[in-house]
Amino acid sequence: MSQLRSIISDATAKSLILYDEPCKGTEVSKGTFLVASVLEHLDGVGCLGAISTHLHDLLDMQLDTKRVVMKAMEVESLKDGRLKPTWKLVDGDCRESLAFDTARKEGVPENIIQRAEEFGKLHKVEPLICT
């Protein structure tokens, strides 16, 4: 949070902000709301920046911004249904996750991954919609 505070208080129209995974150490929904508020603030300041996050609910929020542009790391769909990163930055957003593919690649036991996939199907979270 001290990094967040510094960025907010020190940002000017001449600033370049590079921030990887803001609010990663806090509860997801509150972190999402904080990042949304920071994005609006930085947009108002007029600085240039890149913020990377896995807080996908940000994509469904109606932010009051004029200059924020969504970018994503491109993924390629393989024949077996898995996704493979191309490492190219493209316009748009990404709502897919490579978490299970990465877990398999890193040797996490298959029974753990399969159970996680079951949890994902049973506890599908509806998108956050702000009005």
C-alpha cells in the first residue's frame, strides 16, 4: 500500500508509471476497487503508464476515464484446447487464465489440478457489474 500511496501522491502529467500487480497482497474485491480508483486518479492526472494485473473484475467496471486503453498478452489456442502465450501485447482484454496449464507445466499433481477445475465449475463467479 505504501507503493500505491507514493504513486498517487507523486504522479504528475510528466510521470511514467509502471506498476506490476497492484494490491496483490489484499483481498481481491477490495484490491479491485482500489486499483479502479487509482486508474481513475492517474487518468485525471494525465500521466502515462502501464499497470499489469490479474484483477479481471476491473474489465467489467465502468471506469470514469478518458485515456485508459486495455491491452492483453496474446494467447494461442492449441489443438488440445490448451492456451499458449505468444508474448505479444495486443489491443483488448484477456479474460482467460493459464493457471491450470501453468500448474501442469510446473508439475503440480494432476489430482490437485482436476479438483481445482471442479471448484471452478461449481463456484463460477458472476462478473462484477457496476452501475
